[in-house]
Amino acid sequence: MTIKELAAQLQVEIDDKMDAFNVMGKEAKKLSQKIEKIHLQMGKIIKELEPVDSLIRAQHPDKVQLFDALLQQLKENNG
């Protein structure tokens, strides 16, 4: 087999891998958008619970960092 033939064969394999990569990338983008939407919904729930913020933080200390991150994301998204 010549170098030219080997290069052509390799290019086909590269193209196949890149096609699979691109398909996964599109799916990852869709999932990322879906996750962001869900995070915003979660942030809205935490925002609604603001009057009892200290209570929920005391009851769920393991989620305090998550609450803060969701509220920050909500704040950034709403301008």
C-alpha cells in the first residue's frame, strides 16, 4: 500500500471520528441548554423561598452553596 493510499484511508477514519464528535457536541449543547433552564427554574424556587431563607439554609446546610450558585445564576440571567 502506498503512502497516498494510507493517507486516504486514515483521512476516512479521521472523518468518521470527527462526525461522531460533532454529533456528540450538538447533543451536549442541547443538554447544556436544558440543564441551564432547569437551574433557572430551581433558582426561581429558591428566590420564592427568600422569606424563609435562614430556615431552609439551616435545614439544608449541605445545599447552601448550591442555593447561592442558583441565585447568582438567576441574578445574572435576569440582568
